[in-house]
Amino acid sequence: MPTNRQIVLAARPAAEAKAEHFALREVETPALKAGQVLVRHHYLSLDPYMRGRMNESKSYAQPQPLNEVMIGGTVGEVVASENPKFKVGDQVVGMGGWQEYGVVDAEVPGMLRRVDTTHVPLSYYLGAVGMPGVTAWYGLTQIIAPKAGDTVTVSAASGAVGSAYGALAKARGCRVVGIAGGPEKCAYVINELGFDDCIDYREHKDYLSLSKALKQACPNGIDGHFENVGGMVLDAVLLRTNEFARIAVCGMIAGYDGAPLPMVNPALILVNRLKIEGFIVSEHMELWPQALEELGGLVAHGKLRPRETVAQGLESAPEAFLGLLKGKNFGKQLVKLV
Amino acid sequence: MPTNRQIVLAARPAAEAKAEHFALREVETPALKAGQVLVRHHYLSLDPYMRGRMNESKSYAQPQPLNEVMIGGTVGEVVASENPKFKVGDQVVGMGGWQEYGVVDAEVPGMLRRVDTTHVPLSYYLGAVGMPGVTAWYGLTQIIAPKAGDTVTVSAASGAVGSAYGALAKARGCRVVGIAGGPEKCAYVINELGFDDCIDYREHKDYLSLSKALKQACPNGIDGHFENVGGMVLDAVLLRTNEFARIAVCGMIAGYDGAPLPMVNPALILVNRLKIEGFIVSEHMELWPQALEELGGLVAHGKLRPRETVAQGLESAPEAFLGLLKGKNFGKQLVKLV
């Protein structure tokens, strides 16, 4: 069995997450038991939710245990199998974590899924046709539920969730406006992802200024919003909501480090009769097949071609992850392990 | 035709509403046209939403026009009629405003409704079996939608909305915990309204302290909350919500005067996968008959006997209203005009 390199959570950040909170270690891969398969990971997914797991306090689901392999989605290839349902060479997606190899109890439902790479590149199963894509799908279709002609917005528009959201919203006849950081990302959101407009939040010193830009980009107001960030962006969007607008809250990345960020004017919930709903996509597994089918179709037909930022080698994962939290990535952040 | 006394909005408050923003005037009652009826108002309803209407800025529906009769619900008796559907002596509920007499175009649907006072006192049609009661019903049944055994909370628990909410929640097998201002109100909420517990927010200097008290009163957490106030109370409640809790936002009275009050920790929307929804009960008229039937039944069977605070005479309305905004009333605030 091969030697396996892993990255574990070495310490919990008190405020900002740093490289020192992670540690690399090398272990021997145990022999497979009946029902298990050994997966060689080709790509590791880095996602904002991981920052929440690093805290001890109540957050998404369970905290990441200390000195254990960091949680994370992975795609790869079966290299050894003691399970009749998987054979060597199968391409699979799972939650292998930050390591080069994963030993998977493939009998447990949901642990490992075989995927078809004829029309969809393997890495996309971690992004557009994976958890981030389904996240966009859930928020848009199950919470915002727009009708054709609605104006819908999304923060972190150039990212994995935002890019899928744009394609899904355009497919429903919406005007879709993104919010992203920097002129390069905004140009990409408009020119490559097909958004109707995109606002660079870095050009705005406060939420009132950002809100004015939103007014121009959304002349008919905002009917639905998908929140990946929180803070100033959410405050600015709320000021531009139409009555009965729906806000899907998927991320509050702006508040992960340190003190909670307030919402400036919650009275708008009442004034505009808003519905604001938080969700975690892994709690709605029954809808994944339907979502993945639509997302796979969009990719196969060239309507969703998201960009990826790929860091090379397991040892690059912590820096790539910290960059992601600061918005340094461009599109889906991956780590290539082979 | 009788001389009519009216109270009009004389000026818009820049911050705190004061008596000087109102003016009393006397006018002649015009002769009735075909289809109209003249109603002598017995009671005028005072409600927190009126404060929102006094502002020029976007708030609930339209602002109250300057130098026109203040908007408000009224119950009274028909004293003259040019409408075949109403006869002198009919007891009616309508939106007559802050005046002693109202000339009503009784042909217009929803302007005037005849009520039966056999089992329900006339004044209750402004409270428990009127707009405040339906407000509680809508938030509880349409947004919170609790199941038996759920813990549900409400701010301003001793008021017209809160008292109806308590009876409706108990009828559904919930544990219901109120939040109110002062020991006398809390004792009333528990002993007379039948709540399981009530917390005096005045005993708490900040939301963290109030939240600790909520933890004791709600040992299984909070599954649903009805917000009449906003600010510190909402912040405290959010900290104690269970996953998938529902928050019906009906009032943000705490923020009506002056600067908006922030929500301290909106990330809880995500962490606990909350649904927060604002509503205005007048936008859901199709549900009123169903709600009024249940509320009338609770009153007729002695399960809802809300207290009223009655100011005497039209000229007392401004002070009574300003007192309501400061929580000086006890139960439904009315002005008796006859």
C-alpha cells in the first residue's frame, strides 16, 4: 500500500485562520477490509464552509476535530478495491479530505459515487456539477424561486457557486447581476459567465455607495438574492429589495474571522416583507439528483463553463485555502494532487 | 348632521413622535350621498403600525398624508344610512380613523363589516377578533407553523397581538413563552393569558443577559418566534433558536424613532438555518375569515380574554398613542369616543 500524505487541523484559529493552524503528516495506508476501496485523489476541493468547521463554536454541523484530516470533497480514481461495486480505474467523487489517498467504506450510502467524464471533466464534479453547483441550484430554485423577468443577484459571483447560479438564473429568464471583487473578476462574470451586469464591491467604501451602484444595475429592484458573503454586500442588497423578495443565505464568509458582522437595517425585512432563509445543501440530499442532472446538462451544452484556480500538490492546500477566504482565487479553487 | 371632531397629522416627526405632531379640528359632517352610511364611532383602535405611517419614507404601505385624519380601525353604530345593506343601529367595524363620526362608502368591498356582539364585545373586533388577532394568527399559522410540543415565543406578549398569539399557540399544544416589560405585565401574561412563562426584558441590560433568561425559560430551545419589537429582544431570541426555527416579523417598533437598529449576529440565520419572514396582515385578506372564526371561538369559549386599556375621549388619543409606543398600555389600547 502507498504512503499517504495528509493535512490535519493542528490548532483552532482565535481570529484569522493562518498556515500555522494546519500540519502536514505522512502515514502508511492501512490494508483494505472487505467492502473498502482505496481512492487516489486527483483533485481536492477547497470551499469557504471549511472555515466555519475550524471553529469550536456551534457552526455548520460538527466542528472539524483537531489532529484529524481536514474535511473536504475529492475526486479521484479507484486504485484498489475489496468492494464488488467498484473496480480499479473507476472515477469517483467523495469526501476524502485533505490527503492523497482515501480508504472508503464504499458500502455506506453516499460515501462514494461513480461519475461519467464523457461530457463533464472530472474536476467539475467538485464544482459546477458538485456541491457548489447544487448549492446554487437549491438557493435559486427552492428559496428564491424566481419567475422569468425577475432580477436576481449573487455575491461572490465569479466563484463556483456564483457561476452556476448565473447559468441557472439565465436558463429561467432572469436578469442576473453579480457582485465580485475587482475589475478582472467583474469582466469575467459578464463576458464569460453571461451575467447581465456585475458590480465591483471594492470600488465602494460603504454599503450606501454599493447600494447606489446596485440601483443602477437593477433598475427594477431586486427580487431574489443569493448571499455568499454577508456584511456590507448584504446590507446594500437589502436596501434595493422589492417587496416579497427572497434572500437565500448560504455563506457569511465576511464574519468567519472574529466578531460577528451586524445587519445594519433589519427593519427592511418588515418594510419590504422579505423572506430570508439560511440553508446547508448537504441537508437536502433528496434533491441532488435533480440538481446534478440540470447542472450536467448546462455543462454538456456549453452554457456553464466555469473557471478553475488550481494549486499544485497537497502541501499547497493551506495557502490556497487562506487565499480563497480573501478572494484571491478566480472561480473554483482546487488542489491538484497527481 | 352632527359636528365631527377629528385628529389629523399636523407634522411629521424627525425622530420621536410627540403630541405636537397631531392637531384636533372640528368640521361639519357632509350630507350622505347614495350608498353612504354615517357611523358614530364607539371605539378607536391605536396600533404600533401607525407610527410607521407618520414617516414620509418608505414604510408599510402609503404614508399618512399631512393634515388628513389619522388612519385607524374603528367600531361603532350606524346612525344614518343611504345604503340598503346597512340600517340604523347596526354595529360595524371599519377603518374610520381618528374621528368621532365617519362617512363610509359602504358599497366598496371591505370598507364596513357588520359584527355580532352576542358572544364577543364590540371593542374586541379591534383587538382579539380583529386586525391584531388576525396578525397573531397569520404569523403563527402561516410562517411559524408549529407542531405540538414546539416552543414558541413572542415579544410584547401582553399586548393585543401577543395575547391572541398565546391562546392560539396553546390551542396547538405549544410551550409558549412571552417577553414583556415589567413584573406586572409578566404576571398577567402567565396568570391571565395562560403563557407557560414570561421574561421581563427590563431586568436585562443587554441581549446576552436576556438570552440567558430565555435559555432557562426555553430549555428545549426556540422553534418559532413572533417579533413585534426588534432590537435587543430579537437579538436575544436568535441566539436561542433551534435549527430550522421560523421567525415571523410583524413589528420593529424599537426602530421606528430615528436610526435603524442593527441585528447583531445575522450569521445565525445560516448557522441555525433560520427562516425569517416579514408580513403585513392586510395583504392577506383572503385568510381573515378563517382566522376570525378561530379567534371568535376562543373568545366565546373563554380561552382568550385579553385586557384593554381605554382612554376616554378623542382628545386623549395622541397621548394614549405615544404611551403605546413606550409600552405604557396594558393589553389592547383603545380610545372610547361615546
